[in-house]
Amino acid sequence: MSIATKIRAQFLDKGIARALRHREYRIFALTNWVSTMGNWFQRVGIGWLAWDITHSGFWLGAVALAEALPLLLFIAFAGAIIDRIDRMRLIRYLQMLIILLGVLLVTLTALDLMNIVLLVLITTAHGMIQTFHLPVRLTIVPNLVPRSDLTPAVALNSALFNTARFIGPAIAGFVIAKFSVSIAFALSIIGFVAFAIGLLMINPRSEQRQKSQPSGLLADVWEGIRYVGKHSSIGPVLLFVFIGASFSRAFMDLAPGIADDVFNRGAEGFGLLLSAIGVGGICGAIGLANYGKTDGLMNVSLVSLALTALFLLAFTATNIFWLALIFCACLGVSLGVSTNAPQILIQNTVDGAMRGRVMSIFGLTYRAGPALGALIMGAASTYVGLQIPVAGGAVICLIAVLLMLPKRKRLAAEMEGEKPAPEEAKTA
């Protein structure tokens, strides 16, 4: 077998690029990557602007919570709505709103009209859009690839996300330091427009959902909550993801303060910390995609969160910037795997008729959890500095892993392995 044939077998037939064989997914993934670049430009800009205006760890956490608050309040309704309507039409409209909000953000910043109250309000509005946008993105992927290619598709999404996290924050930090925050915001709009165009080119398969008696929106919401609460494996795994996200990922929302206060590196240092996480995330996603199966993912989830906690403890123990970058790269690997391995298990297990509601709750744990953790840690940092609260979060993650260990065999038996694929109908 030639080297070229071996490479093809590893990456195209078995590995991460397997998902790219499907046109609809290919367009979605690549244009979403450009949009994610824009999102990182905007996120770095908002984080640095909040720190520059207030120099307060509390306000960093408050801005993060402002984006997550709509998720906390409305995500269950969002999931029920998504299960009722045309998801592609919804995400197209939402993407247009993201573009308009980006234009408002750059205009206020460029005209020097921005203050912390306006920033919180704009971030809240963005969070409201993301309440629907995030679960729609999560539910569309299984309709773009066959079930056999779901693991590489989810992992490739993660790899592309982390590639954007590697490139985006580094460029954004440089642009902010050398030019201005408003320029970074302006560049983000280009990415949002690219994804809007890509969405117009996609025509996904639709799941054949089970027909049921007509019910109200509140009944659908309650049905989704009951489904998760009664499910013997999805419920515990979502709780595990929530705890892990709250106390491991929260440090990224505090990174502007850590870069400036602990390492004296300013906006460029903030960008480099996030970029280092992105480098590790790429490696973790590629490794997960080449793993290419669901068997063993429960153990992978537990080990990766435990490693995340250990790397966080090491990160908080140093004041040497280059060493912190190494720990951040290691964190990128473990964070990416600890988030995406449970997502694959849930996607592999959930009933197609409940996918929107369940993945909206997953989105809540993934996005709102870190914001709550950031607010708690940010408030604590007023008294003990930024490093000690982050270390405390790492200890909580280790405790969560220990509590899940006795359940791992049962959860693995219920969530791993191939599930019978529902019949899919081609969208007319």
C-alpha cells in the first residue's frame, strides 16, 4: 500500500475528513468556521472592552452572565420551538440578526459611545439570539451526514472551532493592541456574512419525526424536561457536563483579567492565552475524530475532565507566561474532548423527535454553565485574586469525576455503540 493510499485510508475513509465527503456538511462546516472566526474577534473585543472600562473581575463575570442569562430563562422554550418549525429557515433569520447586532456594536464603539451598561445590554441581546442559534446548529449536524459519520462530523466541528480559537484571538489581540476594538468588531461582521451565505446553499435531510397529538408549547417544554429527567443516561451525563463546564471553562471568561493582572501582558497576552487553548483543541478534536467510534467514549469523557482539572491547577500555580501557554495548550486538548465526547454520546442516544429540546439543554449546560462559574469566580477574585477561584473550580471538577466513576459501566452500556438510525426523508 502506497503512502498516499495510507493517508487517504486514515484521514478520508476512517478519520476526521470523512464527514467532508458530504456536500451539505462541507458547506455548513467551512462557512461556520469563518463565522466562528468572527465570533472570536467579537468575543475577545467584548472581553477586553469590559476589562478596559472597569478593571473588575466581577464585571467580567457579569458580562459573561449577561450573555448566558437568556439561555437560562428561555432555552427550554427554544428547544420546543426548534422541534416544531423549519430549523434552516430559523437559523437563516437568526444569522441576519447577528449581523445587525454586530453593526450596532462596531458603530457604538467607533463613535466612543460605549459604556459598561450598553455593553451588558448588547451582550444580553446576543445571548437571546444564541438561545435559539446554538441548539439549531447542534441539531442540524445529524441531518447533514449519515449516523455512521456523526463522530467525525462532531469532532471536525470541534477541530474547526479550535482552529478559529487559535487564529482568531491572536489576530484579535494584535488588532486591538495596534489599532482599536472597533476594528476587531468590524472584521467580525465579515465572518457572520459568510455563514449567512453558506446557510442559503444548504438543503439538509429532515428527520422523520414521530406523529403525536397536538400539544401546546408549554406541554412540549415539559415533555423535554421530563424526557431528560427520566432518561437513565442522558440526564446524568448532562449534569456531569454542566458541572464540568461551570468550573473548568469559566476561567476563559476571566482570561482578560488573568492576562493583565497576573502576567502583565494586556490584550495581546489575552489573545495568546485563548490561542494556546485553540492549538490544543485542534489536537484534541483530531484525536477524537480519528478515534472514530462511540465505544469507550464514557471513559474518555471522565479521563479528559480529570486531566482538565489537573492542568487548571498547574495553570493557576505559575506566574511564568510561557509556561502558562503550555498549560493552556494542554487544557485545549482536554477541554475539547471533555465537551465533545459527551455530546456525541447524547446525539447517539437521543430520540430524533426530542433532539431539539435535548440539545438545547446541552447548549444551556455548555454556555450558561461557564458564565455562572465566571460570575462566582469573578466575585471571589475581588477578595482572593483570580488564581485561587480557578483552582477551586478544578477541585470541584475532580470531585464530579469521582462521583461519576461508579456509574460509568452502566452509562457506557446504554449510550455507546451503533443505534438503529431513524428513517430520513429528503427535504422537498
